[in-house]
Amino acid sequence: MNQMSGPYFGPYGGRFVPEALIAALDELAAAYAAAQADPAFGAELERLATVYSGRPTPLTEVPRFAAQAGGARVFLKREDLAHTGSHKINNVLGQALLTKRLGKTRVIAETGAGQHGVATATAAALMGLECVVYMGLEDTQRQALNVARMRLLGAEVIPVKTGSRTLKDAINEALRDWVTNVEGTNYVFGTAAGPHPFPAMVRDFQSVIGREARAQILAEVGRLPDAAAACVGGGSNSIGLFSAFLEDTSVSLYGFEAAGDGVETGRHAATLTGGSPGTLHGAKSYLLQDADGQTIESHSISAGLDYPGVGPEHSYLKDSGRAVYRPVTDAAAMDAFSWLTRSEGIMPAIESAHGLAGAMELGRELGPEAVLVVCLSGRGDKDVETAVKWFNL
Amino acid sequence: MVQSVSAADGFGAGQAIARARAAGRAALIAYLPCGFPSLTASIDACRALIRGGADIIELGLPYSDPVMDGPVIGQAVTEALASGFRVDDLFEAVAELAPAGVPIEVMTYYNPVFRRGEERFAADLADAGGAGLITPDLIPEEAGPWITAADAFGLDKVFLVAPSSPPARLRLTASACRGFTYATSTMGVTGLRTSLSGLARPLVERTRAAGAANVCVGVGVSTPAQAAEVASFADGVIIGSAFVKRLAAGQDLESFTAGLREATIR
């Protein structure tokens, strides 16, 4: 493997955080390096992946869906079938195990749609850790079901009333908690962004997606896919998928961002398409910002992609041309949501539906000989209310 | 490129701290955010701080994601942005305030500096007569372009140290600072606290031992009694939220500042 281990991915990454957190980040990076060198840590993570998360997740070919994707062969990596309903569990189990290695007893997390919050509350319940989840006030109202799930799991959910009251501000509030309580608290960050070591560490914990998918497609088709595709918000499921194919130059990598009402309208969350380099939440990366460097609020029907930043490795992959990032509107994502549900009986998360919409377009470009692997990062149960409203059911 | 008035030439925080020291005091460093409740009102409020005897003005640049700030300052900068604050306004405010002869240190998160370009930001600040920057989310290792620009324009560079900073980091940070080293009194964000953290004094001592000439203490210092305690062991006392709270409530700033200045007498 030739993985970049941070803190920098080309000109991106780094640690743009208050000095008070540097000692904790150093401690975390050292603990993670020690864990990587310790076979017992890897074995425990793998055991939990198998007996708790339900890994390996299947790779499912979806031929009826693919009729709308130019007839290409489309395979879905089924992270929706992992415990708690998304890929988020892969990362939180790793970080919760690290928390125990650090001797810390309290974890904090941010959440937008609630999937990372639910996963963190789940891992905290499993390992007996105190858990506090920061969630924008608006998101707690939009995603009341996930708030209830977290509380049932024993987590404290704190509605964030500062700034724009969404995911961006939930991260700010979690960082403020961490600055204050860093001695006994570990920050379980939900995506492959933030200060070093989070981008590399979260990618590593999510790389199981790509490793399994690569082996599964080779076993199933006998060759590598022409393209690997996933949705990109902060970018953890996509970087987890991409990581296995980075050196397979025959495999094109596609990340699909949330274009909301359309990038040209300004109401979107397509950071790599419509943003520019800057610093947000501890890393240098692309972000949505105005001429003064003030962060601009993002817009997407998908709460999990509704974020004005993106992980630094994606910024590097974009600039280097190794991966291609394209915008997908709310409307295109909801069409794909509907089509996968009806054609295959699989209801995707709206986040994942952005990747599916991109794959439909990609299949039509590449034609019927093409083989596509698409990460189905989560299931759509949480999105039923949004879908009912969208389709006027 | 070299400015006639700059921190390096004797108009920076270091000189203000030295003057206070010669007068038997710790320097009083008073913070207010630019543009709150309006640009002109924030300039007038800073003038009240100067009349009350502040040795250094710490002028905050409102930013959308202020992770080091607690609710009082957080709310004020959110309001400043909502009412249309622009970074250009900051330089206007600095230019208005600088002739009073009190160094103006701008407190800013890094992204507005990166976005404008470190060199252009430094040039604009120097042109306006500002003394330098206090950068709460920038550590020296990530600050290369800013350090280069600050050195070219003779501006102060104020980085932070925290109770969690180990000796090697204290040395690194102390050696990167010009003007003073900002010691955060406690692990936490800005705001009012009932008593001064016991972590402040040992941090000041460790930072001095790491080579810092001037160590000023902020975060969680808000009352004359706390200021007096800090003045007994630090080179400067940094107060922010207490001013912002009074400004938001329409209370007098000048007499409050004068009381704090009294408290800085050793």
C-alpha cells in the first residue's frame, strides 16, 4: 500500500486548531500508530467487524437498476446492511477502541443527519463509554427519530443553537467541548476531514469498504471495474472505497457531490466543484467561502452531505486528477432514490442516492461493456419522511 | 515595503508592555470585536477602552466559525457578520484607532488571512497602522507564509500556549512570537468564570522558562480581582468577554477599563 499518512496531502491537511488541542492530537496520532503496529488491535477490530457489524457486506449486482445506467454492469457495495445502517460503524468502532487504549472514558461526536451520532452512541454503549453528541438545533428537529435512537442508546444529545445551527456549528461546538475537556475525552470525528490524524485515520478505518469491494469484484467478474463511485460530503465512504483502487490506474474514481438546487444557484454543497482552498475545522482543503474567507452555508436535501467542507485527501485527488468530482442535484438524487427502490427493492439513503445518480450518468457514458462499483453507503429508512414530502405521497 | 510605523520600530505590543512594566504595572490588553454592534460603535467603544487606560487594543475580526470563543464573543461576532461586516472594515477601524498611539493587535482566525493572502493582509494591516496579529487557530508549524509576511512588514506575531503544551512546544511557540506570547489561563474557550484557573501561573512560569520575554494571560479573566491576580505573575492581562458583555448591555466601558488598569498595578 502506498497510502498517504498525513498530516499533509499535497498542500492540504495539516492542523489548524487551537494550541490547546495539539497535545491531544499528538497523543491520538501516537496511540493510533501504536495500535496499527499492534496485531491485537487489528484482530479486535476485525472480530467486531465480523460478529458485531456483520462484515463483509455483500456486493450486489443490480441489473434492473442498470437498465437506466446505459446497460453497464453495476455492483453496489452494501454498507446499508452494516449494523446501524451505514458505513459509519466501521470508523466509530476503530475510534472507540482507540479511546479505550488512551484510557479515556468519555467520547464526543458531531452529527448532521444523525447516522454518525447513532453509530458513536452504539459503539459507546458497546464499550461502556459516556457519550455526548452535538447536533444542530435544526437537524434535531428534522431528524427526530435519530435523536430518539441516540437517547435510547444512552447518549446525551445537545442541540447546538449557535451560528447556522447545522452540522458545521455542531463541529464547532464539539471542538469547544474538546478544548475544555480534552484530558478525559476523545473526539470521535465522523468523516475523513478535520485536523491530522483524523483524515488518514478515518480513511484507514473505512478502507475496509474498498478492500472488500476490490476482492469481491475480482471474484465475481474476474477483472477490476472500470470505475469506482461514491457520494462525497466530508468524504469518508468515498475515500474508504477509493483507497483500495488508488494504484489501479485502469480504475477511474468518481465522487459525486450534493449540488442542491444546482451549483449555479449558489444553494448547494458541492465543495470541490464550487469551492476554493481555505481552512475549516482544522484542515486546509476546499470549502465554500466568500471573498472574505467566511464560510458559506451549504444546502442539500441530504443532511449527511450538507457540509461546506471536504476531507483534504479529496482536495488532493481532485487537483492531481486521480479522482473526478461531479455535482448531483437534489432532483437527480431523488430520481435515483426512487429508481433503485422500485427496480431492486433496495431503499438507499439520500446521501448514497447521489452516488447512484452519478453512476446512472456514468454508465450511459461508458456503455454496456463497463463494470461499475458504487458504494451504497447507507439505507434510506431515516429518509422516508423527506421522500414522502418530495414525491407528494 | 518597510513601513515608517511598525511593531519592529517601537510601536508594537512589546514596547507597550515595557512601558507598563516601567510604571510598575502589568499591561492591560482589552479586546472588542470589530463591527459589533456596528462599525462606528465598535470604533467608539475601542476609544473608550483607550481613554480608560488600555495599553493594547485587541481588535477581533469577526469570523463565521470561532471555535476558541464562548457564547458572549460568539454571539457578538455572529451579529457583526449578520449586519454586514467585511474584512475591509477592519482596516478602516485600525486606521481610525491607530493615531491614538496605543498598539492595535488584530485577533483573527486564520482563514480570512489565508483567503486575502498573507502578504496582502500584512501590507494592508501595516498601511492602516496596525501592530500585528493574534492567531488563535494557527500554530507556528502551519504559519510559514504569515511569519514571512509579518517579518517583511515588521508586524507582531502572537501565538498561543496552553496548559497542555509540553516544554518543547512552549519553546517553539515562544521563539515564534514577537510582541508577546498569549497564555490561555485554562483549558477552554473565552468567557467569564467565577475564579482564575490555578493553571495560569505555572503556565506563565513554564513559558518564561521556555524563553518568552513577555507572557500575557487571557481566556477566563474578567474582573478587577482576577486582573490583579494575573498582574502579580504575568506581563499582561487580556480581557475580552467582560468588555463585550458590558458593550452589549450598553454599560460604561471607560470607567470599567480604568478600574482594571488600577488592578494591574503591582
